[in-house]
Amino acid sequence: MSADTAHAHGSHDHVHTEGGHGSVKAYVTGFVLSVILTVIPFWLVMGNTLDNSLVTTLVILVLGGVQMVVHIVYFLHMSTKSEGGWTFMALIFTITLVAIMLSGSVWVMYHMNRNMMPMSGHDMTNQMR
């Protein structure tokens, strides 16, 4: 059977040069890193490991960002070389939007907590006069 006939019948080799699927080792590595990056924040909060809640929040946000990078690299196979760099540009746009949403959410929650907490007994006494 000639090469043309083999190609016509669909028995040709698939060669993936860029943007292909990852190996089993890469998926296992990504999974293990994801589990570790999930367990650490859980341990920080449940064990009340850090005394300062602001530091705990910042550590959790950083670990969440690292976990996003792990998912992008190991599971979505995004890099600067795939699809002529367009996926990398989409990644930069996504990271910008996520950073705006995270910082805005933390800002709103902080101000909601500060401005809507019940008044202390001293404040209530002064308000009734």
C-alpha cells in the first residue's frame, strides 16, 4: 500500500508539534500541586495558624493565584507559543479581570463588615439621648 493510499484510508501518524495534550505525568503533577495548594489554605483557616486575619487572607489569595497558574499550565496547556501567542494575550486579560474582581470583592467585604456591624452598647446609649 502506498503512502497516498494509506493517507486516503486514514491510517496516518498524528504529529503534535505545539499545543498538544499533556502526558499522564504532567496531569498527575498538576493534580498533586492543586491538592497541596488547596490543603494549605484549608489548614491555615481551620487550624487558625496565623494570628492576623489580613495575613491569612493575603496568603490564601496568593496561593489561589498560584493554583490558577498551575491549572493554566498543566491542564489548559497555555503558553506563549500556542496559537501564535493569542492564548497568552487571553490569559493576561483574564488575570487582569480576576485581579480586579478579587481586589474589589475584598474591598467591598471589608467595608461592608466595617460599616454594617451592630453598634456597641456605648454607641447605642449615645444614640438614644
